[in-house]
Amino acid sequence: MTQALMELEAKKANFVKRFLTEVNSEKEFDTMLFYLNIVLDKPANKQQPYTEEELQARIRKSEEDIKAGRVYSMDEVTQEMEKKYPWLCE
């Protein structure tokens, strides 16, 4: 094993130790995972593209929701986002 590879392995081990000792809540864990996925360029929830039929079904359901009043105002959405993701709303 080369010196550079040994140093990388030591850094990884130290990172894992620090992560395990300092991350003390599910919220902190989720935040770390979110940023790790960004750094590694791997979306947290990979999703396949919708088919034409799926898109049409979603549109129909959305239009039904609007007619039935199952909607949120922009203020309601903003308040929920600020509660759920305060670090993004600073």
C-alpha cells in the first residue's frame, strides 16, 4: 500500500470516528447525508422519469385538487419550508 493511500485511509477512519461521536440526532444525520450526496453528485432520491401516462394522471389529479380546494398558499409553503429547512432560509 502506498503512502498516499495509507494517508487517505487514515483520514477516512478519522472522519468516520468524528461523525459517529459528533452526530447526535437524526436531523444532523440527515443534513450530513444531504451534503454528502451533493459532494458525491448523487441525488438522495433518484427517480426515473415519468411516462406520458403518469404525467397526464398527475395533471388530472392536480386539477381535481385545485377544484376541491386542496391547495396551499405561498405563505403557507414558505412557513413550512422555514420550519423544516431553516438553514436554507437564512
